[in-house]
Amino acid sequence: MRGQGKTLSKLTRNRISLLLIDNLIWIILAGIYLSFAVILPSFRNPIFLFKIIYFSIPLGFIILAEATCLIAGVFDISVGQLTGLVTMLSAVLIVDTGYFAGVPSFLLVLLPLALGLGFGALNGFLVGKLKLNPFLATLGTYLIFYGAKLQTTGASTVAGLPEAYLLGGDSTSTILLFLAVFVVLYFIITRTRFGHHVYSIGGNSNTSEMLGVNKSKIYFLVYLISGILCGFAALTYTGFVSAASPTVASDTVFMAFAGAILAGVSINGGRGSMFNVVGGILLITVIAAGLTMLSVSVYWRQVLFGVLVIVAIIVNKSREKLRDRILLPR
């Protein structure tokens, strides 16, 4: 009986430890938010918290895109530049070319989603069909998208977009849009056969292929999801400023990695909670808002976000060691 009691006690401790490890992001988020609240009175205002949620959404779509790729065991270095290119190309096609003059303005919101899907298909073809290294392939498309973005407008801002297209300018609509997209993505990743295959391929691609999972097809579809999420990011970024800027989302790839990894998504693939990714999105936004309100210079913010990426990698490594120590028999 005493031995059984010790075993049950150990199992309980292990479950609690795993629960804390897997949901560490919410503890970190609460700690950092409370720290800023002590220093900055604005953080104690519920309205300010609502604004943080609103401001987090464009980057949030990009972090969701990166997290989906990481769970599948691949990288997408191009997410920021893909978002930027979709932002600028959509604006130019709507405002400058007149190709969509007869199209109802509320249907124009589909354009960045279609473009994002197309560019995501390019990444998916390179990695899934041609079997190129995901890091190097998306580094190549990063440069392609960056150059194409600047070539599209000559690095100038595009304004004069229809009001119905500027969906991201309304906080309530933007938050509801994000929630709807997140619920659909969460269902796909956690409740469908495809989602199970994404985790399986990310965990062990060779074993999954032996069991009949089509790795190339999964990679292609994952990059399609990443592309359409970047399309949503482009749409909401445009609405934020009521214009399309060539600098939009330029430096977001590193924050996307940091947000996903701090949320518990494994760099090695096959592990991570989409719900916890929301915590990573909020954490990155809280840190950015706090540093801005403390008047930290742009250059120092770049340094601190670089440190944050390194911290995210260390946390990821430590988290996986702790999980293995708890789960693997001794």
C-alpha cells in the first residue's frame, strides 16, 4: 500500500510538472504583464488590455503561420516578406491598375488571401514537391518576396483603398476575424486527420512515411495554410494604418519564431499547443508595448528582441529536457 501511495504521489507530481511545463507561456505572460503594470499605470487599465489584444492581431496571424510550420517540422523564413508583398501587391492592384473597378469593395478582402495562398503554394512546391531544405528554400523566397515588394511600388506607400477593404481598422471586427480564423485553424490542427498527420510528420517524418503518410502533401498543405494566414496579416496590417506601407511586417520573422517557441512549439517539430500560441502572441505584443511606453529606442528594442529569440531557444531546449526527464523511464 505504501509503495502504491508513493507511485500515485509521483504520478501526480509528474502530471503537475508536465502541466506547468506545457503551459509555461501563461506564467511568463502574467509575470511580465504584472511587472509592466507596476512601472506603467496604463497597464492597469482594462481598456489598455483590450488595445493590446487588438494590436497583437496582425503579428498574431504571422506567429500562427510560423507555429503551424514548426509543428510540421519545417521552417518558413519568408512569412514577413510574404506578408509585405501581399500587402503592397493587393493595394497596387486595387488602387493603381483599375483591374477590380467593377468588383464590390467587400469582395476585395479575398484578394490578399488569394495572393497569400499563391505565394504559400510556391513555398509548398519547393519544400513539399522538390524536397528542398525548408530553411534554405524559404530564405530564397524571402529575398524574392522582398525584391518583388519594393519593385511593386518603388518603396512608396499606397493609399486611397476602399473603406470596406480596411477591415483591420475596426477593433471589434478585427478581433472577431482573428477568433474565427483561430477556431478554424485549431479545429484543423487538433481535430482532423490532416492535423494528426502534421504532428506525426513533425515528430518523426520517416516513421510517418512508413505508416503511409504522404510527407510531400502535408508539407505543401502546411505552407498553403501559412500563406493564407499571412494574407490575413496583410489585410489587418493595411486596415491598421488605412494604407499599404512597404515596410510592413519586414522584421516580424524573428518575433514569429520567438512567439511560437516561447509558447511551447518545438523547434524539432511534432509538439506544441495552438492555444498556447495565443499566449506567445500576447507576450510579444506586451513586451513591444511596454518597451515603447518606456521610450526604449528602436535600436535597443532590436537588441532586446534578439535576446528574446535566444531566450526562446534556451527555454525550448530546457523544456524538452524536463519533459524527457519526466516521461522517460529510468
